[in-house]
Amino acid sequence: MISGRQGRVLVTGGAGYIGAHCCKALSEAGYEPICYDNLSTGHAEFVRWGPLVIGDVQDATKLANTFETHHGIIAVVHFAALSSVAESVRDPHEYYRNNLAGTIAVLHAMRSAGCLNLVFSSTGAVYGSADSKPIPESFSCSPINPYGSSKWMVERLLSDYRAAYGLSSFCLRYFNASGADPSGLIGERRDRETHLIPRALMTIQGQLPDLEIYGDDYDTPDGTAIRDYIHVVDLAAAHVLALEKLLAGHPGGCLNLGTGIGFSVKQVVAALEKTTGKPVPHTIRQRRPGDPAVLVADPSLARAVLNFGPKHSEIETIASTAWAWQQKVYPA
């Protein structure tokens, strides 16, 4: 393992789905990613591009020791968070404890170590039931579930830290992460899968009896919820661009990461059926609490600030890479 020529970057939650893809992108850009993860949902085998530190973001001592042991960390990319909307509605305490209090602990460790550059994994859920399509960053944030609220609180926290302490940060509000790395080394895998695309593919493979579609009575063309799907490889690339912008002296801010194009649940299912050549058995259920009808990004600001544009986020590419990964995880 050679040390990154560009410097070390601490990646909290780096053994998770998006975090692992970001570690790969950082390594390819010349950085050494230091993965910090409690492995509650992440996977040790996803840590391939730098050392793994097993620790919780609320463990102040472990965080401080990590900065000391891996001296010279120039920035933090902060993914570590709980991320299920439905679960956050059932158990908001855990979401505020982990997502908000955990971030405060990370920020304290950063300031103590003199590390003042942070890329934060935020979410389009901060916008709540937005009636603007697509949604610009100037749209008022009114999250409608504890998950979105916890991320919005961190954004406000980072704004205050920027003003008071000179801690520069980008809050990347990404929409629906999807797909898998074309190499087949890493992809989307959870013990309790909640996301649409992997659940649909698990249904095709017989891992699930059918796909539950939550709501077909939304005010959308086919009645199902519409989301903006962005490939995880594109998301990872945007994090590297944001990091490099901070290191060049940019103070940061909030940016949407999406394509500006929305697909309904039924459209995604149709794309997966076309890719696999197999039907997706499904059942219509009632809407879930806290789910808005439409969430689609206006990605123009990220294009202007980071010179970022998705290169892998066509729905066909998302479907094909997700299917290739799924067959590797669950071979026939």
C-alpha cells in the first residue's frame, strides 16, 4: 500500500455503498483514503484502497486517535449516517443521535487536529415535499421526515462552523444513488435492503417473493413516485471534485447532485425488466409516511461550481451495472 501522493483523506462510512465507491475514486485521483467505519452496515471486504479503522463516529477518543495515528489528514469526506426514511419515522432518536451528534463529534476531532475541509453527504430529502420541479438549491428546505431533518440540521451546523471557525465544507445533496462499479468489485449490498433497484432485482432472482410498490395514487403520470437516479460512480467523482475545490480555497456551500431527469417506480421496473429479460412480480401497497411524490434535482449549480456532469447515469447503464453486481452477489 503506497501513501497517496495528494494526501490522506478520512472517509467516515467508507465501507458502505457510496463510501466505498468514493474511496476508489479518491485512490484513483492520487489520495490515500483512510476508511473509518463501525461496519454496522458497511463491509470490510469493500475496503480495498486504504487502511480500515473500525470505529463509531460518536467515539471521540477513537476519532482523535485516528487523526493522530494517520497524521497529515487534509480533509474528511463524511458519509457515516443512518439513511432509511421509514426507519427514521419509527425511531427518530437513533437518527438524531447518529447523524447529528455523530457529526458534531467528527467536527470536534477535525478542529482539534487542525483539519478544516469537509465534504458532507447530504440528501435531496432536505427539500421535503417540494413543489418545484426540478428543485434548485435556493428552494426552501422543509424536510418531512427525521432523516431529512437530521441532514438539514447538519447543514445548518456546517454553515455556523464555516462562519465561526473557518471550516470549509460542501454539502452534497444527492438524490437516488444507484448502480454499481463496472469493475464488479463493489456495489449495493445491505443486510436489510430497502432500495428499489436492488429489491426489484432480488425479486427477479427469487430472493424476495415480490416487489412492494408503495403507492400508485400519487399525482404523477402513472401514479407512482418519481425520483432522480444518479449512478454511484458519478456521485463518487463529484465528491473528489468537491474535495479538490475546497483544497484550492473554495469556502464550500450546498450543491445538488442529480441528473435533472425523473423516473417513476414503474418506469424503473420497466427498465430492469428490459435489461434482465425477466418480469418483476410486484404488489401495490399504501404510501409510506414521509415519502414525497416527486424529487428531481436541478443540477446546474454543481455543473457551474464543480464542472460536474454525470457520465454514467442513463437508466440503462444504472440497470445493467446493478444487474451485473446483483448476479455476482446472488449467483444463480
